[in-house]
Amino acid sequence: MPKPSDIGKLGKLHTIGAQVKVKAEHKVLEGETLSHLALKYYGTAAKEAWMAIYEFNKAVIGDDPGKIRPGMELKIPELPAGE
């Protein structure tokens, strides 16, 4: 499970131009939310975690993180290494 300090870094990964590895690729199913995906892949549904997935996939999702649709192919970024 990620440390809280690592989760806080997730949302900044794209904005700072870091080379980010993809932890998984996920095809959205009916009823799933970004919080569900954060819980599945990071063990937490904290805003910082689902926002990291959103920011990493903003080109696919669009301007509203609450509007993911079934069939969307999202990439789940890997957590940065602990400090």
C-alpha cells in the first residue's frame, strides 16, 4: 500500500513532466468511478489518488473527472518510488 506522501505526488506527475511508468491499463466497466479505480490499484480512494488517474488520462476523459464512461481505456500511473 502506498504511503500518504507518495499519493500526494501522484497528481503532480504529469504536470512536472516526470517519466511515469504505467502500472496497468484498465477498460472502464459500467458503474465504475475514478475512486473505484484508485481503491483497486492504490488501496485508497483518496482524492489525491483518483485525481492522479484523472490527470494522467485527462485527454481521454475530458474536463469532468466525474464522467468516465464504460469502454474507456485508461492508463493507471505507477506510484513514484518512496523517498
